Amino acid sequence: MRKLFRAVCLTIICVGMVTAGDVTGKVSFSGTAPEMPRLRMDADRFCRAAHKTPVTSEEVVVNKNGTLKNVLVYIKGSVGKHSAPKEKALFDQQGCMYIPHVLGVQTGQPVEIRNSDNTLHNVHTLSEKNPAFNAGQPIKGHKLTKTFDKVETFKVKCDVHSWMGAYIGVFDHPYFAVTDDNGSFTLKNVPAGEYTLEAWHEKYGTKTIKITVPAAGKATAEFRYPN
């Protein structure tokens, strides 16, 4: 009985120590999805041959379930101090497209920029708070590692292939995510408290809502674009 009582007490103490929860949700799209223009890759033989079917702009990607892909969702503002992850975030170039189209990273986190195509690419950042750079990657397999120290979201383009564009969001905490093929997002282990949750989309801009994250629980949130 004494052992059982001790185990129950330890369980209660451990549960009481949990002070974080998850934030889950989705980004819905209302109205008719805009028709995206076809990307003309005729200027580069490799790029043209890399796709068996036409490729359209990723500016607005509406999923089959009526949700919006490539929306960056994050806790607005600083949330304590966090060490940069040691694992690299991958920013690739495949089929003359940036993958992923929207990438979220932490300040100080290494980002591996890779050319997986057998053609020349260059990575030109249009950052304002972080030092901008324009680096060529002439051969397949070329890798470049960069870090960003300031919070901002900026565009990346390829001067060789005008249709190539993507975005990188830099945060000083790990509480961010990019919506997937179901329009869903999850922010893990957010400290309990009240926050402003913000969503950013390259065409439709930002939206914010207030959320309360319970200890050892879940908070849910939903955004709707474009209105």
C-alpha cells in the first residue's frame, strides 16, 4: 500500500509540473480558388524536361478539402529564450522549383541550401534585417549552409530562372509551422499562457487571433482567407 500511495503521489506531482500545451488548427479558404498561371520553363532545357505535366504558380495553393497550403502560422513576439536547433533545415531546388515553397527556421539554425538539379541555380535573398546574399550553385549536389540571426520573413528568388520564388520565415522561438496539404498546422509544447497567433500568406497577408494555451492541454485555432 505504501508503494502504491507513493506512485500515485509521484504521478500527481509529475502531472502538475506539465506547463505546456499544443496549438492545432487549420487555415480555410472561402470562395472560388483563383486560377494560377502556368510557369513557362522553356528557357532551360533541363527545367522543361523535369516535368511531365504543366506546373503552375504556387502563390495560392487551395487544397482539395477547401483549405490553404503554405501559410506560415506562429506565435507573434518573443516567447522566452531558446537555443538554436543543431539540425539543419533543408531548402532545396528540385525541378527548378524551391522546396519547400515556405520554410520556417529559428534564429541561428543552420539552413542547408541544396541544388538537386543538373543545371545552374542561384539563391538571391531579399532580406532586410538579415544580410542579403546572392550565391550561385552551378552543379548538381552543390550545398551551401547559412544562418539568420534576425526575425523577419523574406523572399528568395533565382535570377537565372525568373519563375522561381519562395519565402523563409525566421523566428526567435520554435513555435511556428507551415500549413500542409490538408491546411493543418501544429505548434508543439507551447508554454501555457495567452498569446497572439498570427498567420502569414504571401498574397493575402496576415491575420491574428488571441489564444489561450492550457497546461497539459490543447488549444485550437482556425483562420480563414481571403476575407
